[in-house]
Amino acid sequence: MFKGQKVRLTAMRTEDLQDYREWNAQASFARNYNSSPIRELSEKQATDWFNEHSDQDFRFAIRPLGLDTFMGVCAIEDIQWTHRVGWLSIALGPEFQGHGYGIDAMQLMMYYAWNELNLHRLQLTVFDYNQPAIAMYEKLDFQKEGVFREFLQRDGKRHDMYLYGKLASESSDF
């Protein structure tokens, strides 16, 4: 369930936090991952994020097959169990982007969502300037369902944020 063609999903490890902290200070990572201002996370902030657990959140480290290299993180979070809906996210370190690792990790996450968590719907958001992520989500048959117009401002320009969704019945993995 946790091994794909290129990557495997594992528990996060304390030693992963240093890479995660460094990536959050880089525009190529942080500006695609969330709308917060770019900043270096303190050790405490990263540790608090790492230790944050609930029955509504399932977070995994992404690692290459056969190696322990931390490549990124993916998660299904804020699950509404009554409605069987969860938010899906992925973030790969800049040096691991564009090699098909993200698609492989997302396929594993969808399989997990449909077959282990018994979710009905996954949803995610993406900024309009993150064209590689949009291409990946559309390749995985996520449907663009809405637009949060001029949601954020970066470098003096307003950008939209898109809402994408996918139902279990639309997945060939179900």
C-alpha cells in the first residue's frame, strides 16, 4: 500500500525536519506549498508541526525506493469523517520536482484514501502560477471545481487559487 513505482511513503522522522525547515525558507518550495509569507521555521515550529497528530490527519514522508532520503511530505488532512471528505496535499523538495515522484506519491495517497480510509472525496487547492502542480493534478483526473479569485498577492501581482476535487468513483484504483 505504501510502495509505488518510484517512491514509498513512510512515517516522518525527526531528522527530516532540517530539510523541511530549509525548504520552507526557499521561494521555489514555500510559495507553491502555502500562502503564508516565506520565512525560516524555527526548530520549535517545525517540531510542533511534526508532533501535531489527530484522527483527522494522515501525514507521510516521501522517500525513494530502497533509500532513506527525505524527498518531501504528503498528507490527507482535516478529514470530515461524517462526509468522508479529506484535503490532500503534497510538497517535494525543489531538487526532487519534475521527475515523476509527485505523481507516484499522489497515486499512493489516493489508493490509501479510497481503500484504507474509505473516503469518498479528496480535494486540494493550488495557486494559478503553479503550472507543474496543475498539470499533475489534471493528469491524475482531478477536476477543477472552483476559483478563489485574486486570493493572494505575490511580488505586487494578484493570483487566483483553484479548488480541485476527485471522487472515489472517478478513480481506477478503487
